[in-house]
Amino acid sequence: MSYSTADSLRHVTLDDVRGAQKMLSGVARMTAMEGSRHLSQLVGAPVHFKCENLQRTGSFKLRGAYVRIAGLLPEERAAGVVAASAGNHAQGVALASSLLGVRATVFMPQGAPLPKISATREYGAEVRLHGQVVDETLAAAQAYAAETGAVFIHPFDHPDIIAGQGTVGLEILEQCPEVRTVVVGIGGGGLAAGIAVAVKALRPDVRIVGVQAQGAAAYPPSLTAGHPMSVENPVTMADGIKVGRPGDVPFGIVQELVDEVRTVSEDQLAAALLLCLERAKLVVEPAGASPVAALLSEPGSIAGPVVAVLSGGNVDPVLMQRVLRHGMSAQGRYLAVRLRLTDRPGALATLLGVLSVVDANVLDVSHVRTDPRLGLTEAEVELHLETKGPEHCAEVGRALREAGYTVIG
């Protein structure tokens, strides 16, 4: 399957997706479908995870990248391919190119996480670091394509890419034939569009629900306007769906076949990632956890059985640490308090004794004695505490007040 610019907007069909599935045989894994007892109880119907975080390269991106590159003409393959990505698409293009014997150059932002840069190189691509944001990286990759003749492999805005991603939908129907709702994260729209093509062609009764991060939600206004709209300066921890404008090709499919697009907050994304790790024992990146965030935010509004697509698991360890702490805070399991006390020997030990009685685990203590805001005999203490939930947080606050401390933040 190879398309020219003139027909790049043509509709992707079920036959295209089935052709992609044959092409991917022996290349992409049929990833596991795992049940979630906790979410099933919350939703009131069976909830299953489609674990694309366990796919080769750690995300679904290999599927579309391989189909796109495999469909190139011999002279196009000889010219090599180029891509721009902060992570998942980079790794998918790198591995697909290596498997197909095609030279790949991948442009990545200078601030891209080191594990993703290393993985992309290990999969066989030449990595060039350029720009501080993906838009600058994208421009550099397109300029390279124009200069060298290399074929630019777009992360989502091409029929071959969408057909490859649509194989996830075929697997969902095979693994969970009783499914009533598929929930999937949306960035540019390639995965949601591909799944919608496959699922709606075979089971038009199944609802497709897309999920975007609130700070990068270009689809709701675009669907209202009837054409792709841009979001200026999208902001979200979910870099896998941090896309400022829907792709032209996937937008048309999403507009026609996706039943609903919802948004989730950063707190909801953090809580979802924490749930996947604690309850399902699955490492999932924030974008991959977005369907879980949607289920957590409105569990009674989605008909089951539900399949939530965990699109990727390539999370930077530094981000994981921050997100987990944020998720614990959102669930009332992490508490930061600031208070003043009289600066005398044993004062800090007395304070820690109060916290010990209410079983609050002290993670960090910051003790400030010299500050213009403090009196001569005062000290300010900031404590980071691990707690057991909102009720325990309230108990900790009461214990501090009853002991005579004034909590100031």
C-alpha cells in the first residue's frame, strides 16, 4: 500500500487493515488482553486492558511504521526514510526500518529522555538531536527530506499508518468478541482512526470513545468546527498524545466513526498511571493510561464490556517518579505541610513524635532557621508525608492542631 499526495486523503478501508495485518504477521505481536477486577467493579461491567505497552518497542507505533515503510517503492526505500519524534514513533520507525533493510534518520528534540534516544539508536536509526520542541524537530526532519530525497514518515497523517494501527482493532474483536465500548487515547488520531475503521466495519454497534489530555485537546474544537483546529502551546505530561493539531487523514475518520471524544486532567492521568502500576502491575506511560483516566473519572457512563487500549509503556523514569508522587498526592496519599515552631532543642523531635502517633510516614524534612519572615526564636519546617488517603490526611492535620502547631501551607 503506497499512496501519492493526490490520494493521501482517501478513506482507509477494512481491506487495508486486513492487508496490514497480513504484512505484520511475524513482525508485531498480538499483545495480551488482561482483565481489571478493580475497574470492572468500579464500572459495573467487565473491563479489559489491550496491552500495547507490551508491544515490540513498547508501543503500538511499530504497526503503522512497518506498514508505511514496507509499502514504499524500491527507489523510495533506496533513498532512506526520515522521521521526527520525541520517543515512540522514533523507536517504531527505527525498528521497522532495520527489519526492512532501509536506512533511517530520526530527528529528536534535544531534551528527549536519554532512554528513548538510546533505544532508537539501538534499533538501528541514526539519531540527530535538533530543537527544543517537537515542532522545531519536525521542521528539521522535513528539511532533511527535501534536501536528501529521504521519505518522510509521518507519525499519524497517512493511510498506511492508520491501516497499520487499525490491526489493534482486529485483535480486540478477536480477543474480546463481546466488547461494547473501546476507549483509546487520541493525539494526532492515527490509532483511534485505525481502530474505528476496523471495529465499525465489523461491529457497528461497538462504541469508540477517544480520550485527550485537557491541555492538548485539539479534537473537541476541531469536531465542533468541522475541520482540524490547532491548540497553541499544548501542555500535558502525556507526551504521546501531546499534539497541537489533528491530522487531516485521521480527522475525517474520527469525525465519521468515533462516537465521542472526552478529556481528562493531569491529576486523572497521574491517578490512572498509579492504578495501572499498583493494581495491574503494568508500566504504562501517561498517554497510554488516558483511557483508564477516563474510566476513573466517569465510571458509570461507559457501557461494558469495555476494552481500554494501553497504547504505550515508554515512560521516562524521572517523569515516572514525578507522576507517581503527583498521583499519590491526588489520591490523598501524599501530603506536604508547612508550619512554624519554637526553635529550641528537641522541638523537631517532638513534632516527629506527633506524626509517629498518627502513623504518618515522613519522606522529607526541610528545616529553616534564618529567614526575614521568622521571629528570633522561630523556625519553619516543611514536611513531605506519605499518608493512607484523604481521611488520614485530615487526621494528621487534626493531630498537629491539637498539639498546638499552626499549619501555614
